[in-house]
Amino acid sequence: MISQKQLNLSLGLLLVGAMLISLLTGSQTIPLYQAIEESFTGLNGVYGIILTELRIPRTLVAILAGASLGLSGAVMQSLLRNPLASPGLVGSASGAALGAVATLYFGLASLSSLALPMGGIAGALLATLTAYLLAGRDASPLTLILAGVAVNAFALALVSLLLNLAPSPYAVQEIALWMLGSLANISRNELLILLPGTLAGWLLMWRQGHHLDLLTLGEETATSMGVQLIKLRWRLFLAIALAVGSAISVTGSIGFIGLVIPHLIRPLVGYQPSKLLIPSALGGALLLLMADIGVRLIPLTTEIKVGVITSLLGAPFFLWLILNQRRREA
Amino acid sequence: MSHLIGQGLCFKKSGQTILKQIDVHIDQGEVLGLIGPNGAGKSTLLRLLAGVAEPDQGRLTLAGKPVSAFTPKQRAQRIAYLPQLSEIAWPMSVERLVALGRLPHLEHWQQPTTEDMVLIETVMRQTDLIPFRHRAYNTLSGGEQARVQLARALVTEADILLADEPVSALDPAHQLDVMTLLSAYCKTGHAVIIVLHDLALAAHFCTRLQLLHQGATLAEGSVESVLSDQHLETAYAIAINSSDKQMQHPFSLPWRRIERDELT
Amino acid sequence: MADCGLLDRIVMGFTRQTITIPTHSPRRFARGKVIKGCCSTPVAGINNAVRKKSRYGLAGKCLVLLFLGLVSILAGAAPPQRVVSLNLCSDQLLLMLADPEQIASVSHLAREETSSFVASRAKEYPANHAQLEEIITLQPDLVLTVPYTNPRLITALQHLGFNLYPLTLGNHLHEITSEIERLAIRLGQKTRGKAVVDEMLQRIASETEHSELNRPSALFYQPRGYTSGTNTLQNEALKLAGWRNSAAENGLQGYGQISLEKVILSQPDILITSAYGKLSNSLAEQILSHPVLFRLMQDQPRLEIPYKYWICPGPMLAEAVSLLREAKKLK
């Protein structure tokens, strides 16, 4: 059993390693040392440009988005006391995609640089609330999953519809980008518009660790121990919408990270919710970054979507869950 | 002066009146037993005192100040609540669960200090949880789980402990242990309000009793005065067999805990 | 010719083709009805003669067919009078080369301003949507197709005996000019065809630079990162106008995607976009305004050439070359 500190440190180191690999990976090989040199001297050397305008933004967005997804998954699972909850399961992800699509394809994004992430945030918030209200306050896991399925299906249908109605001839084919997610051609702009919502979301989630721990004891006990339940729920739903909504408005909806990472890490932190938060963020960032590196290493002319790789990981994960469950029941 | 006072507490749920103008008070060193039939409102009263539910009418005073003058965290430091049924969300180890009881005293970034750890250790020993300290909660029996919950409540070192049937699931030995523990807890400057069904235990360990019947206080005061045959018959609709009457089958009353090595 | 029966048109079409015994179903000849005096073409008489002569057996028939074929060739087939074009590329060339009376219909695509050079003129003719019933109703004596016309449509038209002219869409100058001439001859407009080609070559010749030295490099950059490599109209125009094509140098053949990193490393001297209509909002189009491109090209304006220049081969290539030549002079 490794300690919290050791876990965070190892994940952190792995993340730094992955960052370096990410900076070295791309459709072209570039000499990293020269690229760094060029970026600092301010000359317009092509290696420096590739590094600072393409690879660094892409790496940072992968880290921020992955961390948001992992962290939000951990928060969601702890808040709902359900190991199957995730931003994707209760609809936040598809809601965010819907909000982003509505904003981008109909010209609203050009009104302000923050319009796109705000659309994603609004969509995520709306979807989560709908799923939660549908399922009811004391919903069993089954009810919550069903409500999430309904919200996801509806949001996805609306995304398709909007893309068909969009004025651009390219819109319809872009549904794959929104449903599977992609980090291709991320620029400085995407990084900047992602930051405010992400940081605001993380800030709201900060200092809530103890409350999530107390929820382990049950809602009534937690209330008697100082947790204000309604306030906590609203705060955390808003936080998740901010972080996940911003991320998805830029990368599209990337699945499984919010579900798999907290699930895998929870036993390593003794099932304690407060200790799950930081490792989940680091783990999510690491997973997304590695999936993106994988996407860039696969030699196809059209980059495959990063969500394909996370789904390829997610499906066996569910299989393992089922087998585990069967073994436990047997 | 009483530490916790409830005056004129009323509570309605789904149109039904659960509590009618209940007065209750508890002071340092007291073990107040709340007895009465099912549905009398005992658990609800405890929930009102714990802050889990809001009374429709009435006042709550804690240490001379209205309860609303305290922040939820301050209140949690002074009142510990142990509900009857509690669903623990994650298969945490016993030690970790018990440690959660210290959270009301910690800042959001703090980890339990050495003093906290010592206290946790002591309580776990008192509740006979040391052999299970690393076991996952969901692998324990009902009685063991009840002891873990109690340990968690004790660890908070709150002035007042509100316990809703903490011994119902326990075997006689452990029942005696817990009640002895609670008595000792009160002697160190704390107070306990405990909901009980076992009248013998109530008689043995409580310093005061309050009998609830249909949402109102039927009797309140010393053990002898409350446990009169007349009160009990009215409240429970049962005939009481006091010890000096004739009996048709053996009567065993658990009395004292003995250590295993005393037997040999 | 409108009152001629289908049979006659089929027979007439047949006699204009090369001298091969048809493998079509012999039902046609078995239809039997004698159609007198409906057709005004010289072949009509032979037509009736064929039917009369059928009593003389198979050998006799073959002899007559051979004779008809020779007459056809020697007499010189008359130019088509009802040409139907099914596609934008054939529409444009048809409208440029044929007499107005020869044109029976052009495709609806020819009317669109954003893609057609002959939009206003095309509106004077009935529009078709390359549907079989439409084409039959129009009663064409020649149908212009392109390689990507629906193959089933082509087969159906062939079975019904229509004359088809498959237009070749070349990407090189000599292919384009020879195809213009070939089509012109087929339409009976040899002189006009030659004139169009001469004008085109003259214009290009005055602009063309043959020197391979000191050529600046250009890169087409389209939504979704598409670019044009070798064997494209864009490549040909660049070559003729004195540019190097970065995409071709990177080994791309035809159309394909190029990664941003490759674009940066290629360091083209100019980026060219050919937007189809107005730029709208989509991720595909956003890539054109990626900050890295601005960083690479500094403040150099991007060259915009309307997309319609690249849809079809034809004289418009010369105009595209002029535009590219102009841009080169600014370098």
C-alpha cells in the first residue's frame, strides 16, 4: 500500500515524462534542443514555431482537459456515492458538446472569445441538472444511469440535428470530432479560452475534500457533522460544468477518463474521497496525454480521434468490472 | 444550567404530526434514555437535536446560545449524531472510518494530528475494534459495524452524543461494553441521549429517562418514576412482569462483563 | 425529328456508330411497324430499304449494313443538333463551342454563379438533373458525360442507343487543349474549337515562365487541411505561372491532407486558398485561421482564388495562370 504522497509523486513524474514525449511527437521529427533555442531567441525559426504554436498548446490542453475529466469523475463519484458516475454518464459531456456546437456553428462564437467555452459550460450544467432532476433525490444507481442514458441520447440527437441545420457544408461530417473528441491542431487560442472555466471549476472543487469524506457516512450523518448538502451539490455541479464544459468545448467529448481513472485509483487511496482528488486529476491528465501521443504515433494520413483510443481502453475496463462483479457474487 | 435545551419542539411530516410540543434537556454527566414504542417520535427528536431536520416550531438552545448562532461546523464539534441505519458508501478500512469522526475539528487541509491518532487508538480499543482495524467495513458483521459507527461518534469528543439504538444489533457482552463505555464517557464531562428499547439496560445505565408516546412526553425523570408499571402499560400496551412476581420460564439479565481469562 | 419513332432514332444512331453487328436485342427489328416518311434524314430511305430487304436473309442484311456504314463515313456525319450535357464541365465547354441551336439542355449546375463561368448564358436553356426520364424526353442526338457520371445512367443510355460522348477531364495543359479540340470536332465546330485553344495557349504563353530557377513556392491550403499535389489543375496552373508546388514536392499525388507541421516545415512563400462560397463557421474552416499560419507567414496576405477555377478543365485555366502570375510579380 503506497502512501498518498508517493502516489501523487509517481503520477506527477510520469506526467512530466509524458509531457516530454508529447513535445517530441508530431507528424514531423524536429530537433527538440534547437526548437527550444529558437523559441527563446524570438526568431521565426520553424522548429521553434512548431514547438510553441503547435506542440506546447496541444500538450497543455491535453493535460488540462484530462485533469478536469479525471477530477470531475472523482468528484461526481464521491458526491453521488456511486462508483459508476462520471461526467459522461450523467450527461455533462454530451450536454457540453451540444452547447459548444450550438455556439460554434451558428456564429455565436465569433461574438466573444469566451462565448464557445461558455456555451459548453451552459450545456453541461443543463444536462447534469436534467439528469439529476429526472432521477430524483434519492435515486438508486439504476435510476441515475437510466436518467443519464436518456439525457445522453437526447443531447446526441440534438447535436446531430444542429450539425445538419448548420450553414456550413462541413458541419455534418464533424460529428465524429464532437462525439469522439480530438486534440488535432489545437492552438494557443484554444488553450487561452480553456483556462478561465477550468481554473474556476478547479477552484470551486478545492477545499471540498472533507465534505466528500463525510458523505461516506451517509447523508444524515454528514449533515449532522457540518455538511450542507444542497449547497455542496450545487457548488460541485457548477464546478464540474465549468471544468468539463470548457474542456469539451475545445476538444469534443472524450469518454471514459472520468469513469476509469477514479475507479482505478480509489483502492490505492484507501477509498477515501478527499485523497482521490489530486491523483485522479494527475491520472486523467496522464491518460489523455498518452492517448494523444498514441494518436500521433499511428501512421495514418488522417489522425484518428483520441476518443477512439480512450474507448478502446474503456470497453475492456467494463469487461473487467463485469468479470470482477461476477467473481464477487459467485 | 443545561447544556442542550429543546423547548416546544414540533415536527410534521407528510401532513402527519410526529412531535407535539416536546421539551427536552440534557446536562453534563447525564445519560438520558429515550424510550417509547415504535413511531413515538424518538428518532425524529434525535434528528431535530442533531440538526439533520428543522423543527416546525420550537427553540433549541446550546450552551446558553440559540443553536443558530453556531456554524454547522461548530455545531458538529459539540453535538455528535449516531443514526440507526447508515449506509457506508465505500469499503473503507475501520481505522479510516473511525478517523472521519475527527473531521469536524480539522481545517480543510489538515490531516489528523498525533493527538487525534492517540484518541482514535483509545476509542478503538474501548470498542474492541483493534483486531479489525484494517478490515474493510463491508466485511464485518452487523454488530461489528455498529461498534465502528459508535467509535466514529465517540472520536469526535462532542459535548453531547445523540445515539439512536446503538446496541440493538449487539450481543449481550458487547451491549454491556457499550453501555459501560457511554457511562464512562459521561463522567468525563460529556452527555449522552440514547434511544433504547431494552428497558433493563435503560434501567441499569441511564441517569434519567424520558418516555415518549404518540409524539408527546408521557413521563420524564428518574428511572424509578418513569419505569412504573402504569406508564409502561399505557405507552407500550403490554403487561409488565416486575421481578417479584411469579415466572414460568427462566429470566436472564446480563449484568456484568467478565474477561475470558477470569473463566478459567 | 420529333415525330420519328424511337425505333428509327435507334437505327439512325446505330448506323452512325462503327460498323459492328449490334448485340442489342433483336426485338427492335421485330417490332415490325412500317413508319413511312416520318424521318427527314437521308438514312430514312435506307432504313426502310433494310426492312424490305430482310426477306433476303442474314447475308443480305450484313451486306446492307456494311454499305450503310461506308456511306455514313463518306457522306460525313452531320453535326449533332440536340446536345444534352449532364455535368458542369461539359456544360461550360458546350456553351463555349456550340451554336445556340445545337444545345438542347445543360445541367442545373451550370446556373450556379459560385461554380459556373457560364451561369448567365446557361439560364437560357432548359436545365436537367441527369435523370433518365428527363434525358429521354429531351430527345438528344448526343449526350455529353464525364467519368464520374452515374455508371448506371450511362449503361441505360447505351442500352437505349443514345450517342454518348465521354468527356476526358485532364489535369495537364496538352490534355485540356486536345480535349477541347476533340469535342469541337464532334460538335462540328472545328474552327471555333481551334480558336478557343489558340486564344488559351496564347494567353498562357505570354505568361508562362519556363525557367525552373528561382521559383518561389506556393501551397494551396483548404478547409480541413486539404491541399493539391501532382496531377491536379492547381498544380498545372502553378507550374505554368512560374511557381513551385510545395505539396507536390512533399510527394503528394492528387488531393490530400497535409499536417500543419508539414506546412510549417515546407515554409511556402505564399498560401493560396480557394473558398467555396462564403466562409462559414466550422472546425474544418477554422484551421485556415490557425495562429501558427499567421506566425509563419507573418503579415503576408493570403492569395484567394475562387474555387470555380479548379472545378473543371477548360480555358479558365489561362485566367487562373494570370492570377498566379500577378501574385508572383509581387514576390
